Amino acid sequence: MPDSSAQSTTADLAKRFRAGQVAALARAISIAEDQRPGFEELLHELLTAGPTASRVGMTGPPGAGKSSLVAHVAHAYRAQEERVGIVAVDPTSPFSGGALLGDRIRMNDLATDAGIFIRSMATRGSLGGLAATTKEVLDLVDAFGFERVLVETVGVGQTELEITAAADTVVVVLVPESGDAVQAMKAGLMEIADIFVVNKADRPGAPRLAKEIRQALHLRAGHGVQEPSGHHGVDLTQVARDARPTSTPAVDSEGWDIPVLETNALDGTGVEALVEALGRHRAWLDSSGELDARRRDRARGRVRDVVEREMRRAAWSSMKLQAALDEGVDRIATGAATPYSVARELLAQLLR
Ligand SMILES: Nc1nc2c(ncn2[C@@H]2O[C@H](COP(=O)(O)OP(=O)(O)OP(=O)(O)O)[C@@H](O)[C@H]2O)c(=O)[nH]1
Ligand SMILES: [Mg+2]
């Protein structure tokens, strides 16, 4: 429990947050990221209005051009006077503070624009609870009042797929050198994509990859193609399914045809079509009731996250339970109990 000084800090921070002070947003994000004492009260305070932003997630292999595309899309929204929050999770290209990919002019433009907020989250190597914190950061950026929230994740593993569930629209960015459509299917990307982008269309192989993806989507929609199992020992297809349980992403099954677009993020070719597709998907989300369904899924997942976190904390911070555990371990050692019987006893105590 936070003491009264922490409470007054929370109230003050919430006031500044609601007044639109970017420093307050940055501070709230740090508190949520570090899960500092009182962070849940703070989130409760700040998130009462619920999500309003249009959230777009871009995922894809390292170096596919996600940041470049995010920059283009952000520019397009800025041209419509919309404010944009950008969260980049674990970018392989380093960037810090406001200087997202500081060597690139386009990003420098963004970093000095007051209508844009950029936050990067380094997460590589620290798995526990990372997805939960990222979701909370997105919620904060959303609650701050940005009309658009863009989140970039490197789509190479389970965590990234989970994070995409925090977006309303998921754009999967592939490039000719990232392999063929079969690999994309194996990685579970077909499951999560609302829009496919084949970037680096200036390179050979882009039209072929786009064609393969269209064929794969078509097969899935029409003939219920056998799911390939995941590689690297993780069934990513299953992860993707778990991450978004209500939406069946097969083409057209719910009235949404997954577009496969080609872009060149160096000169901006195809970006207009991407922005247009994002707008159409958003309109479809609204009219089909899918946005509501996805937000409800997200809320359900968040409650479960918090309950699990609190249960764990409650269990292992209880002296009584610790004592019962020690005593149980003694009995396991002498063969008088098993881990299962002791666990049952502990659970009975905890849930009493
Ligand atoms: N030829 C070509 N190069 C591109 C294109 N889009 C991006 N690039 C280049 O590809 C490199 C990676 O671009 P980024 O936008 O940083 O890619 P990213 O997916 O955000 O990379 P990470 O965040 O590091 O995973 C940069 O050197 C870009 O200039 C494109 O359409 N064509
Ligand atoms: Mg990037």
C-alpha cells in the first residue's frame, strides 16, 4: 500500500497527465514499467475513461522497415492534424530518448514534432511480465489522448505475438529476404495479420512474395489448410490463437479481406494505400462489432494478468504460507508427502 505522500504524488501526477503534460506521461510510463509501489492505483486513476485511440501494431522481422513505415504513417496522420503516440518494443536498431533512429532525417522530423510522442522499450532478455508492462504502456499512451497509437515490435517470437494482441489492427511487414509465405505461416503471422505489407518493393522478389501470401491466404480461407506446427519448439500458431481468441483471421470469414500491399519505405511508394487500408480496417472494426470484441478480450486478459500477479504476490509474501511450504518440504523429504499434496494444502490455505 502506498503511503500518503505516494498518494499525493499519484494525485498530482494524474492531474498533470490529464492536463496533457508529456512529462507526466513519460513519468507514468516509467512507474508502470518498473511496477513501482502504487503503480496499479496510478493506472486505475489514469485509465478510467477506457481506450479511445486507434491502435496499429506493426510487426515483422528485424530490419524489415517497420520504423520507416511507422514514420511514414505517422507523417500521414500528422498531416490530418491527428496526434500520434509511437511505442517501439525491442528495436534491433538502437535509438534512445526522442531520437528514434536519429540517423534518419524522417525520424528526426518526428522527434521534434510536439504532436508526436515516441517511447522505446528495451526488453530483450527480460521475459517475465514484459508483455504485461508493454500493454500497460500502450494503455497509458492511449489514455493520454493520442488519436493514433502505433506500436512496433520485432516479430520473431511468442512475446511479440502476444503484444500484437494489444493492437486493434495488426500489420505484418515482410520483405523479400525474409523468406517465403510458408515461413510466414509457420511463424504464426497468418494468424495475426489484418494487413500484410511486403516492404522493400524496390528489391527483386517482392511481387512474388506478395503473390505467395495472397495464395496462402486464399487457401486458408477456402480450404481450411492444415496448420503447420511452429518451429524452434514453440507452436507460434497456437500462441497467436491464444493471443486473440475470438477473431478467426482467415480471409473474409468475418467480412474482412486481408489486403497484401507492396511498399517502398525509402521513397514512400505504397504508403498512401497502406494508410487507406488502415482506415478501412478501422471502419470495419467499428461496423462489425469486432473492435468491441477485441477490446473486451484485452480487458479480460488484463484482469487475468493482474489477478495472477496478485495471487503470486499474495502467496509468496505470506509468512504462513512460507512456513507451510518449509514444513511440506520436510515431509516430502521423508516420503510422507509429495509436491502435489503439499501444493494442494497450500492452495487450500491461500484460497480460504
Ligand atoms: N531498399 C529498401 N530499403 C529499405 C526500405 N525500407 C526500409 N529500408 C531500409 O532498411 C533498413 C531497416 O529499416 P528500419 O525502418 O529501421 O527497419 P525496422 O524493421 O524498424 O528495423 P528494426 O527495428 O531494427 O527491426 C534501413 O536501412 C532502411 O533505410 C525499402 O522499402 N527499400
Ligand atoms: Mg525499428
